[in-house]
Amino acid sequence: MARAPADGYTLMVGTDVIMTSNVFLYKNTPFDPVKDFAPITNAGANIICLAVHVDLPVNSAAELIAYAKANPGQLQYGSSGIGSPHHLAGELLRQKTGIDVVHVPYRGGGATINDLLGGHIKVAFLSLSTAVPHLASGKIKIVAVVEKARYAAMPDIPTIGETVPGFEMSSWVAFFAPAGTPAPLLARLNEAMVKVLTTDAVKEKLATLGLAVAPSTPAELAAIVREGLAVRGQLVKAANIQAE
């Protein structure tokens, strides 16, 4: 993609993992996320939540932090894999609060939720679309989301940042073109994509996948990438995380 013709006919769906985290998780990334791509628009946020097993006596992020501090090394939290935004959310919480919790990486959210439902782990960071279908079982509780702001569709669920200032681990999906794509063409693509993304049908469909539509200008997306590189670079280096 980075070496495709900059003519507007070859576009890419990029995620926070591809465009920010992987740069630090892998020793040799064969592209520069800033120099090799032209941002078009952010598409949406993959809402990630902090969920706990019903047997764990906590109902908020604050109570979870207090429990972890009272029981150092006893809590395990699951994620969808090493270096995933779910893993990094747990690592960020550990770094900002000093809690001693053990990361248990799984191969995807399906395996994570199964062990959480079974009580094999008591805490997990999950995509909201993975967790919500299991709320009716009464076996899990969602205590917070990792985004900067509350999720509009579930406004009663607080953010972790309301308890831990500066906490945010947003996961996003966006559109990019090869670097060098003419600005007028990027503007046309942005206008067309934003028009489609903001239709009711598309917003409703993406909501079923746990994605909250959040279109942007090319400049705003560029800023999101730069900020993600700075935050995740520090986080991955401090935790000494390497992808398998």
C-alpha cells in the first residue's frame, strides 16, 4: 500500500494497531506511518471496556484498583493478545496506578470472554461488541470504558479516566491513501467518505460491530496518528513489550 500509485484508486483501512503500536512492537516495520501514508478520515472508535466476573466484589474502576492493591499479584486480566489495545489498556492502568496484576494473553476476544464467563480469570479488557451479548447471563459486569469520553449509546458506564486522570486507550479504524496523493483528491475522498459514514444505515450497522462513528478531517486524523505514536511508544518501551 505504501508503494502504490498515489492516484486515489488504492486506499487502505488502517487501525491504531497497524499505524501506531506495531511500529514499537516489531523490530523491523517496513513502513513509516507518517511519511508513507496520507490520512483521509477517521471512521470510528472500537469501544473497549473493562469487564469483571460477577464473583469479583468490585463495581467500579476505583474498587478494582483498591482490590488489586489489597491483593497484589493475585488478579489476572485477559486480553486479545500481546500488544493489542486491550493488553495496552491493562498495561497503562498498571503503570498509572502501580497495581500488581498479571496479564494473560489470549488469541482473540472469543477465547478471552469464554474464560471470563467461566471464572478462570476475573478481569478482562474486551471490545464492547464481545462483552455486551453476555451481560444477560449475569456472569460478568462492565465497570468502565477506556475511551476519553463516555460511549453515547451506554452513557451510564463511566470512563477509567474519570478515576485515573489521563487514562485513555482509544482504538480506532481509519482510511488512508499513499503519500503524495494530491490534496484536492484527498478532500474529495474525505467528503464522500464522511457523507457515507454519517448516514443512519451505516452508523447503525457499525454500532452492531461495536464501532462508534467518528469521522474527521485529514489533519485531525494526522494528529490522531502522531498522538498515538507518542503515547504508545512510551507505553510499549516502558513495559518492554514485544510481539510474538
